[in-house]
Amino acid sequence: MEQTASRDSAETENSPLWKHFAWLFAIWLASVSSVIILAEAIRFLMSAAGLKTH
């Protein structure tokens, strides 16, 4: 079990910096996309209920 933990930390330390930034960007993009989709769904439901945005 201890070998696996040390191997994982060694892989993390040896991975290139661009991979870390790629993961960070992917997580950021997924979260922003989720918020946009949720906001548009709420806007659609409000519009379907007869409420207007202006």
C-alpha cells in the first residue's frame, strides 16, 4: 500500500506543468459551462411560466 502512495506522488511531481494547467482549465471550463446551462434552464422555465426578463 505504501508503494502505491509513493508512486502516485512521484508521478505527480514528475508530470509536466502544462498537464496541471490543462486539468485546471478543464475543471474551470466544466464549472462555468454547468453554471451557464443551469442559468439558461432557469431562464427557459421562467419564460415558459410567462415571466419575462425585461
